[in-house]
Amino acid sequence: MSCVQDSNTLTIKAALDFLYKYLPLRSEILSKKSKIKLSNCIIWLLGKRDMSVTRKINLWLFGKPNMENKFDINKNYLEYIISSVSDFLI
């Protein structure tokens, strides 16, 4: 979480690449509480309005897009995203 909250954009991108590759949201490695905390930190990055960071966030949240560049959203993990976005908007 500290790497994602760093002020350096390259550090954030590297952390998101690591999360996408080794700790995706759909993995069973992290607990539910850890997934919620991590997704809250990552959703806050959307406020930076950096397109490459936003793309990496989408990859971590939803996985790779299909051939039409659309994401298949798994409803099991949608609760993490909804709670994070609602916390972000409040």
C-alpha cells in the first residue's frame, strides 16, 4: 500500500504491475479485509488522472480486456469495487 501511495508515478506504475501480475483482485492470497483496504488505496489513484495509471488500475480490478477492449467484470469481486468507489465519492 505504501508503494501505491508514493508520490513518484513510476513507483505507482511498478506497484500496480506487481499487483496485476502476482496479487490480482481475483486471487485467493489476500483476505477480504486486505482486498478492501488495497482497493480503497488504488481507487484514490483515479483522482490523479494519469491514463497509464488508470489503465493499470483497470487491469488489476477487472483483468485483461477482450478483443473488443471490453472488460468481463466478475460479480464476485464487484463488492470491493463498489465499496471503494462509494468511499471515494463520500
